[in-house]
Amino acid sequence: MADWREELLDKVRTLIGEAEPDAVEEVKWRKPSTPAGVPTWSLAGLICTGESYKDKVKLTFARGAALADPAGLFNSSLDGNTRRAIDIKEGEAIDEAALKALIREAAALNRSRAGPKSG
């Protein structure tokens, strides 16, 4: 049976799919400490990663510092110039609407930086 972290990542996966149906999930960075790897979601660039730790799930937004966060979801990695993260501990609720808004905004930022397609 899945533990709470796997269940939480499944919920995040669903929310990302609802917010940005064209987002692509990949698993990267497989190593002995993370044999299952780290799920990543991209659309015209990296949106976020979902890492499982003993006491939390960390959603790290690649360009989080450039995103508006009116709901105050970002609670980790706040000092950097680029990334921002959301640490979610067991039993904590996710503000689904706010998370979807961040996903949409991150994808829109990626699209704006990708420029026009040639062809």
C-alpha cells in the first residue's frame, strides 16, 4: 500500500494534469538515495519537481521566484533568486486552487520565454 507521500504526489499529479493537461511528467535523477527517481513536470520548460523526504514532500518550482504567490504557498527555498518550494507535511491540506494557479503561471512563464516556434 502506498504511504502518505506517494498518495500526496498522486494528488499533485492529478492537479497538474487538471491545470495544464499538456504538461509532461518524467522521472529523473535516479540514484541509490532515490532509486525511484524524482518526478518532474514540464511544459515549454521545467515547471516543478516533486521530491519525497522522510517528513515532507517538496514541490520545487524551477522559476518560482518569478511567480506571484498571493496564497502564500511557497514556504521553502525563499532566499534564492530563481527557485521556490512548497514543503507539505503529512496531514497538511493542499490549497488546490492556488496550486493550480501556480502551475498555470509557471507554464505561461515558460511559454513566454520559449519564443515563437519556427516552421
